[in-house]
Amino acid sequence: MSVPRLVIAAPSSGSGKTTVATGLMAAFAARGLAVSPHKVGPDYIDPGYHALATGRVGRNLDAYLCGAELVAPLFLHGARGCDLAVVEGVMGLFDGVAGQGELASTAHVAKLLRAPVVLVVDASSQSRSVAALVHGFASWDTGVRIGGVILNKVGSDRHEELLREALESVGVPVLGVLRRSVGLETPSRHLGLVPVAERRAAAVEAVAAMGAVVSEGCDLDALLALARGAGAVSGAAWCAAEVTDSPTHDHPSRLAEKGTSSPDPSAEKCTTRSDRPTAKTRPRIAVAGGPAFTFSYAEHTELLTAAGAEVVAFDPLRDEELPDGCAGLVIGGGFPEVYAGELSANERLRKSVAEFAERGAPIAAECAGLLYLCRELDGAPMCGVLDASARMSERLTLGYRDAVAVGDSVLAVAGTRMRGHEFHRTVVEPGAGAAPAWGVLSPARRVEGFVQRGVHASYLHTHWAAEPSVARRFTERCRTS
């Protein structure tokens, strides 16, 4: 499938990737193009801004969580029917999983997608040296094509002149120049940017401002031409209905044999199965949302739907009861620590969740969901499903994890291997129950999380596209519990 595409990268974090990528998405969308937004790595927050810019779901491309073989299929799935795809990178261009070379780096994903890279350079403290920097990045790995540079935080016309003059000898075109602008700053806190759901009106204004600045400072025609020269992406689009049809994990090679590629711009076709259960047998699965629970991969809902579930949203900050007819709960990540008082004040819902768990109903909780199920969070009463307490910590826990299911649960059978990601500044004590959720194999061996009755609660964020049996198993448990 041929999808015009660009990867927006930088020499390091803090160079302006998110501003430029989101601004480009907004600028091209304002031109009437259907723009598919993507983010390299596990981050949940940037895709929320991408969604505002494009009107489409922001999707992640993570070669560690999902495997390199799924990057192109997941990309094609998200980009169905689009005129252009913009992929925001992670960290520095060549920064991957520690000790594993280029794995999961922006460069790795760019290679898998055969996509040209636009390098965003913070030029605020340099002039002629920019040429050495860009030359180094352009020549470091010949498998990565640096198609152009966008200079960020340029101070003046004279500064721009010096930078352009220096880059003439490198052979990499300057496709944009952005001046220093404090108005484009997006507020951050302990785990990165403040999510869109917590500042909707301000976020809409910020994205509009990014689009205006990027539209004025960048050569959109040249960028679009670069994207259109990317050629075809090999393989077939990922399809939730296809991978949930089989009791074993479907790899892209098998999907290609089935011819699952589709021009359908929506995901509906790939969440529809000919043998989908009738409404009477479709379990209703409630997924937590709202400002406190903003972390979710779009493919999870698509997989649950394809497995035969009816997925409904609820907000633990506002809703005092679980949705009618609820047969299962998915409580993902987010910032419950920011809303601990409000979550605690919603006593009716906390009691409803506790009673739901007591009945043995299936509950899948990740990170923020784990905290919500504890007895307390920073002294504020939570649901009390788990005999554990949670508190904020000064220490940041961050990194990829290789894990195995210790025992059977509503999500997996014992021995199931999954890759996950941890990103939190909280501590749960104890860190594991009598029946742990996962045995972490690397970077250090330990057990973590809780499995009790129908509950699976853990700090690990996982991507179910890597193991579709998780969604099938959870949906079936909801149907039969």
C-alpha cells in the first residue's frame, strides 16, 4: 500500500519534535488532507494532541512492545484512506532500547516504514556548527534517509542566514524555520505533558497555534512532495477481526496471504467478524476514561470489539455507577494521583467496583488502574479490591520489561510471554500479591502485580496487538462469568 509519509525526528529530546509534528498534522489537515497521526514508542500523551490536530485516533508504533514485524501492518491499519501520515519520533533519532542497538528507535521505525526523516534541530545556541550536526546524523546510518531539516528556535533573520549558509554544504534542504516562541509551550508535570483530556480548551488553542506557526514557517509543498516520494509499504494492514479469528497469534505473513489490506478509512471493517455473537451474547465491557484515566491504545478496544464485546466508556470521576449490564472492566493508565481526592469522593462508584470484583467479575487494570484498586492512594481511600496501598514517590520508574505470566488469569494462561513498559512515580506496597500477575525477566528478575479471582492488576502497560489472545480470553471470561 502506498501512503505518503514523513517521520519527524530530532537529535535529542526537547528539540521541538512534538510541536513540529503536531503543527504539521494541523497544517495539512487545515488544507483539507486526511492526515494519519502516529507516535514512535509507548507514549500515550502525544497521540492525544495528534488526535486534536487531525480528527483521527493517534496511534503508536512500538517495535519493542509489538515486535518489528507489526510496525508496518499497524501503520497501514491506522493510515487507511488517508492522504498523508505523519509519524512523531521518540527521544533522539538513533536512541533505542538500552543495550539492544537500534531496536524501537525512531530510525528503526523509519527503516521499517521506508519513510523519509525530517530532522528538527534546536538551533538556539549554534550557527555554523549546525552543519556538522546535520552531516553527522545524515551520514551515521545510510539506511536512514534524512530528507530535510526544520530549524527550531531561530533567533533572528541574521541567525537564519548563518544557519542556511552553513547547511548549503551538507546537501540536506532546509524545509522550515521556526522562530523562538514562548506561546507554543505546553504545560508539563512529573510524567511529561499534561494530557488533552485535562485541558481540552487550552489544548485546542495550543494545537491551533502550532498549526499556524508551522504553516507559516515551513514549506508545506516541499514536505508533501517528500512524503509522496516515499513509495509503497510492503505487507498488509493489520486487522483486529483477522487476528481474533485464530486461537494463535497471527503474524503479518499470514495476514498477507489472506489479503487483509483494505482502503476503508475507518476501523469498522476490521472489527467485524461474520461469526460475531448476537447482542444477547455480547458481553458489555466498560473501559475507564475521563481526565484520570487517559492512557489507552486504540487497538485494545478494536480487539475487544472484534472478539465479540460491546465496549462502553465510563468516567470514575463523574459516574456513580458502573454501566448497566457491565460484565467486565478495563481500567488503564493515567494520573489518578492528580485526582485522588475526587476519585475517593466518588464513594458510590468505589463500592460498586469493589462489589463487582467480589463477585469474581473480570477486571484488567494497568498502572493507574492498579492504584485505583488499592486500599488507598496517598492516604485517600480507593476501591479496596487489593490489600495494598499506593503512594507518590520521588523515584521515576521507567523502561521496557520482558515478562511472563506466572499463573492463569483472565488475561493469559501461565507461561504467556509479553513485553511491557513501566512509567510511574508511585509505589505500591506490597508490589506483588500471593499470586503475582507477571514474572519480570528483564532488566531484573522479580515478580509484580496481583491476580485474585477475576482481577489482573499490574504496573506493566502492554500492547494487546502483540498477543491478541489476551483480548479473546478476557472477552470470553466476561461472557461466561
